[in-house]
Amino acid sequence: MNTIDLAIFLVFTLGVVVFGCSFYSKNNTSAEFTQAGRSLPGWVVGMSIFATYVSSISYIGYPGKAFASNWNAFVFSLSIPIASYFAAKHFVPFYRKGGSVSAYTFLEERFGRWARLYASACYLLTQIARMGSILYLLAVPMHILMGWNLHMVIVATSVAIIIYSMLGGLKAVIWADAIQGIILIGGAVLCLAILCFSMPEGPMQVFDLAIHAPEGNKFSLGAFTSDLTTSTFWVCLIYGIFINLQNYGIDQNYVQRYHAAKTDDDARFSALFGGYLFIPVSALFFLIGSALYSYYTAHPGMLPADIAAKPDYVFPYFIVNGLPVGLRGLLIASIFAAGMSTVSTSVTSAATIILTDYYKPLARHTTERGDVRVLRLSSCIVGVIGIVVAIAMLSVESIIDAWWKLSSIFSGGMLGLFLLGIVPRRIGTWSALVGCIAGIAVIAWISLAGLYDLPGLHLHEYLAIVLGTTTIFLVGFLLSYLIKSSTSHHE
């Protein structure tokens, strides 16, 4: 790695850490730490929502997916407008009116303490898996560029993120996210331009080679069949609708940002802006993957077989060998921007949940200073766990597949529990509890059926959240109806 590239990367990374730490104050309250004092403009919050979505999973995983197969995973992005619309119209007013910074307070009010603990535990597991995936993808470029040890990069990066998240709180995270979001878009656009104009026959050759690839059209969105055992167009779309409704409706990352906006209008704008911006930017990353395929097809022998065998390594390899001095440093900084913004968000939101859902209900007496201390200590602990998970993921072949499967499983269908809570019909606590147990059983069955060849219908792992959520809602709703009918009959 050229000295100029290294200097650009280090200046950016250290600059983000220093910028985040600049928000530190001894007088910071827990409300400042978790809600940024409800003082931020809508565009900043919206950029933060966008940057949280565009993690290094997107920056490296999406091009790797398009390089190895096609645009099937892009179908996930097409479901976001649905979730963004519902967020702006229903979720944002709901949470801002409720007042509590925890997304799961509502569940305790409706169904009791167990519901809040169940949802918050699912959330924490999902965030830890996400942090591990992203930290791993942050380490890959530096390993390829510098030959640095993956474990060392994971630990060093995590420490930097933990420091500014722990000291600056949500305000530091959101402002850093906004800056990082702008940088990562600029870096991706420049990279795509260089790829397209490096083709021997000009930019249109990218599309010609990708469309006529021997293994099939690289721009394909997947099969439009009714097969539920593979990643078809419909499986990805349904998965995307459920996971994005869950993200916007009950994910602490998003709920905290709704609270951080200055006004209700700013909060609604941020939900729409952050979601809609992700669609063209995710298309940009998939186009980079298709362009990488065409580039190395047009230049046979340039891509080593061991790199081609790990699609997540292809984009970082091109950055090292295909970009000019200076731009390499900017692209690596962009990848770090994507990853750091998402990990810092996970650290801050997980710490908030630990304080509001676990510490405060158990502690007899709490003080403002004590709450802030718990938030910072929790940030540190969550970050360390993320490091362990990232190291455990070093043997994963496709990080996109691994992350999507884990998020589908760990979400535990908690969207179904949330939907039970907001339907006009009054659902009893026991009905909701039985629904959750049934949903968990369905998720476990789908997740383990293919792995251990269990009897019964085998479905794609992405459908775990779909059927888990649906089972929780239907079982809880129908059981409540049957109980009420039985009670009325006996009366």
C-alpha cells in the first residue's frame, strides 16, 4: 500500500474517532447519550439511517454476490419503499408519542415483562451477529492490502469504534454516520467509473459480457418460480418486506433515530430519505459487482484463482491492483466508513437496551451519573463480544448469506409479537406467549431441517422470519379469539 494511500486512510479513520470523541462531555445525560437531545435535523438523521443500512456487508458483500451470481439479492432493496412508507406514516408518530427510547416498552405494556425481554434479547443477538459480520468485512481489505493479520485488524478497528461510541453517544454516532455516508457514496461512484472506462471496448462492454455470461445473465433478479427452497425473486422479496418492516417498526437502531430528530416532520422525512436513498446506492454496489465480472472476463488471468473462489475478496483485490494511488486510500476509507457507522450504531443502541430493559428494571435506585456509566460500560462489553463473533466468522464463504440467515433466525419473529400488540382486538398475554412459543418452534424447524435433514418440508432459511412472524401473529390472534368465544359460551 502506497504511503499516500495509507496516510489518507489513517487520517480519515483517526479523524472520525477524534470527531466522535469531541461530543464527549462530563455533563452528558442518559437522554443526550441515547436520544441526542432530540435536536438533530431530518437530513442528518436520514443520512444516518442510510449509512446504518449501507454497512461493509453492502460495500463488499453486494459486489461479491453480483460477481459470483446475479442481482437476486437486490430484490431485498426493492421492498424498502414499503417499509419506509409505513415508518413515516405509522411507526414514527407511534414512537415519538410514546416517549420511551426503548422500542420494546410498548410490548411490556401490552403483554407483560416477558414480551419486552424476549424482543430485546432477539434484538441483542441480531446486533451482535451483525457487528461480527461487519467487523470481519472491515478486516478483509486491510489483510489484502497490507498483509496485516485479520485478528489484529478486527481488534484495532473495534477499539476505535468503541471509544467514540462510548464517549460521544448517539449524537456523535449520527453526525459521524452522515459524513461517512457521503464519503462512501463518492468512493463507490469513482470506483464504478474507473471500472467502466477500463474496459477494452468501452463502458458498454460491461453490460454485454455480464448479460451473456455462460452461467446466466448477471443482471437477473432470480427465478420467478414458486419454489420456496431456493433464493427465488419471490423468496427474496417476501423476506425483504418482513425484515424491513421489522427494521423500521421495532429495531432499536431506527427507533432511537426517530427520537433524535428535532421535530415530528424531521423524523418522518428521515425515515423516507434514508430508505429511498438506499435503493440507488445498493444498485450501485451490485453494478460494481457486475462490472468486476466483466472486467476480469475481459482481462483473463488477472484475477488469481484463490481470490475468485472467495467472492467477498474480489472487490478489495481490485481496489489494491486496479485503482490509482490516492484513490485506493479513499476506497478503503469508504469501506471503513460504511462499517464503522453501522457498528457504532449497533454498539450505542445495544447499550441503550441493556440500560432501559435490563439494568433499570433490576436496580432499586438509579442516578443519572450511574446510568451514563452503565451505558459506557455496556458499549465496551458489546464491542468485545462483537470482536469474538467477527473472529468466529473468518471461515464463512459468503458473508451476505451468513448474515441474512442469522438475522432471519435471531429476529425470532418479534415483528409478529409487535403486530399482535397493535391490532384493534385485545390479545391476551397467554395467547401472545403461546404464539411466540409456536413461532420459535417454526423458526427452529426451518433453520435445522436442511442442516440435519429433518423430516418435513424444507424451506429456504430466509423464510424463517416470514413463517415465524406469521405463526406468532396467527396463533396468538386465533387463540385469543377461541378463548373469548369459549368464555362467552360458558357464560
